[in-house]
Amino acid sequence: MPSDKDNNNDFEPVYSRRADKKPHYKQKNHRRRRIIGWSIFFVLLVALGGGLVWGYGAYKSAKSTFKQTYDSTNVAKARNVSSVIQQGKPLSILLLGTDTGALGRHDTGRTDTMIVASVNPKKKTIHLTSIARDTKVVVPGDTQSYEKINAAYTIGGAGTAVKTVQNLLDIPIDFYAIINMGGLEKMVNAVGGVDVTPPLTFQYGAANVVKGKKIHLNGKQALDYSRMRDDDPRGDYGRQARQRQIIKKLVMKGLNITSLPRYKSILSSLSGNMKTDMTFDDMIAIRAKYGDATHHIKSQTLQGENAMIDGLSYQVVPQTELLRVSNDIRTSLGLAKSSKLQTSQTNTDDGTGAATQSSSTYNGY
């Protein structure tokens, strides 16, 4: 699988000014919080959800916690997910991260982290595909002709974010989960922290790391380690790589937890910090059929190109890259390669030859 590419800031094609209004956000000069929206919940579901629940007889406690996290998108599934799980077929989960504080507040916020996790139980692998927050997309139901992908959740909630990703990559999304930064810090602390080997030297908030020197991070340090973007030569792509690094460490650490108090601490960290359309029964079934996949985790990035459009910075993904990533995810899900992207996505020339996403809807596989 191709490795993450450098975010080349030397070339920024200039696109013609759009005629309609600007997107649903404003540029800010100060550094905004960049959240890791991740598979913290996924660690619990797959690595811990089944094993520790049954091992410690904490079924009722866990069921009560996850009842509070359930939140349907009210959007029809792209395929029969119950059948997928029952047959042990590969499934997909859209992982979102936001920074609005406790979930349930009226300010929806943007999802500055979006990761598609495709889980293949037969091959015992998980593929994590990061999507840059500034990726230029068409958002279903939006009044604007295009947006940054992190605005999809703001515009229409989790359901709209799911539909946007499905249409962009021509893949089915079986479940979603969104978690905020409060849950991240608590989760890392609940597993006793994580050890990482930084790919570069930097100091950001509580994170003070040296390239190549292994370091133990607590929750706050891990959060800041994954937030930093501006001082990384690779920009958002470098940040994404560090996010996935922490995800993998969390999964591995979670697999080795055998302490009941620590398990309860993990449950507590999810309270008010996570929402998902996955039921508790779904989680138990997934643990039984997909648990071994956590031992082999692969990662990649949907790589875009820098573009300034109406004074705003976007990542425009070339058609060849869309096809590559779509086919990679579809292969991991046991689906045929995409023909829809070749016919339904219009490869118009905006001055760079980059692809422009159409507004066509994903209708299943």
C-alpha cells in the first residue's frame, strides 16, 4: 500500500472564483483545536467490548453505557448490515472527531478528523483510510456547489457526513461513530497511556517529543501529540499519520487490559463523549466475529493537492487517487472494483486536471 505522501506546499493552483456564497465556515488566524476523532470507541468495541464484558460479568453496566451512546442517523443503510455481520463479511465504520465539548450540545461543530475503518475478519485486517479535513466535496442537500468535507457534519449531522463519504469514495458505510476530545484524553489515561516513537521533533502543548526517541504519553500529551499540524512539514497529512499511530497503540494496549477498575474507567470515558448508530448487540456480535482483525492494522491517506479557491485553501483529490483509494477499500470489503467513479464522477479541468466530485448518490454495491 502506498505510504502517505508529503503535503507539497510549493504548488498551489489558483481556481476561478465561485459565483455563489462561501462555504459554511470562516477562516481564522489563530490555531483551532484539531481533534482526533478516532477509533477509541473501536478499541472498546472490538478489543474489549466482548471479552471484558463477559469476563467480569459487567454486562449490565456496559449495556447501560452503550444505550446512552446510541444515536441513529435516520438514514437508510446502503446495504443490509445485519446480514453482513451475521455472515461475518467485511464491514466499514466511519470514525469522526469533533471539538464541541460534551456531545448533545446545540453547536454541532466540524469534524476535523474523518477515518474510514474497513474490517475484514477472514483476512484479520483493519484498513484505516484518513480523509483530509479540507478535501473539496459535494455535500448532499447543501445549497453550495462544493464544501470542505469537515463541514458535512455541521450542515446535516452524522447522516450527511456518512452520505458525503459514501458518494465521494463509492463505498458503503455500515456504521458511524463520533467522539470528542474529552473522550480521547480519558481513554488514553484509562489504558495507562501509550508509547510512541515520534517521526519528528516538536513541542506542542503538553507534547514535547524528539524524533526517533520512544516516549510514553498520557492522555493530555497524546491529545496534543495528535493535534499539532502547523509545524509539521507534511501539514494535515503528517497529523493524520500521528493520529493513526496513536490509534494502533491504543488498540494494542487495549487488548492487554485485564483489570476491572481500568475497564470501568474506559466505560466512564465514553459517557457524554461518544455517539454511534451501533447497538450494544451489534458490538457483541462484532467482537465475536471480527475481534481477531485488531492484530493487523494497515493505514493510508486519501491524498489531495493544494488549491486556493475564492481565498480558501482546499485539498482537491485527483481522479486517479479517488479510484485507487476507492478500489483499495472496496477490495478490503470484498466488493468489486468501482466502475461508478469512472462514469459518475466528472473529471472536469479546473486548471489542474483534478477531479470534481459529482452529486450522484451511492446506491449500494
